[in-house]
Amino acid sequence: MTDEAAETRAEARSAGTAEAGAEAAAQAPAEPVEPAGPAALGVVRTPTGHAGVDAHLARLADADHLGADGHVEVYEDVHRGLREALTALDAPPLPGPYENRS
């Protein structure tokens, strides 16, 4: 019975060690997790039929390969280009070569 008693005590010690290890792991500060790298969102861009607008919308794909801090520059550039395209729609048409006759 001495062998059985020794085995029982050894099992109890190993169980206690496992519990102590679990408690220590729970109390230990978590290792810092590295942020995930840039990932494409996979947003489908439907062509508008206007080459200038489509080019600006295609530029949004550049943000897929940048970190979040780089998105602002791309978004501002696209916004500026789209705003210019809309402003151009409101501009009066330029006179043709024969419309300036006096």
C-alpha cells in the first residue's frame, strides 16, 4: 500500500501544480498582441460610366494596402477629385470654335 499511497500523493501534487499554474497564468499580464496588418475590404466598385469618377473610385483600392493612418490621405484625395468632377458638371459649356462670331 505504500506504493499506492505514494502514487496518490504524487497525483495530488501534480494536480495542485496544474491548478497553481492555471492561477498564475490567469493573474499574469497578457502578452501584447500585435495589431493586424492591412487587409482588403473586398468592396465591389460598380463603374459609373464616367471615366474621371471611375478613376477616383478605383483609387479607393489604394487604401486597402495601407494602415488606418494612411487612409485619410487617400480618402481626402478621392473626395477632392469627386468634388472637382461634380463642380465641372455645373460649369457653363465652353463656346465652340465658331460660336464667338461677332
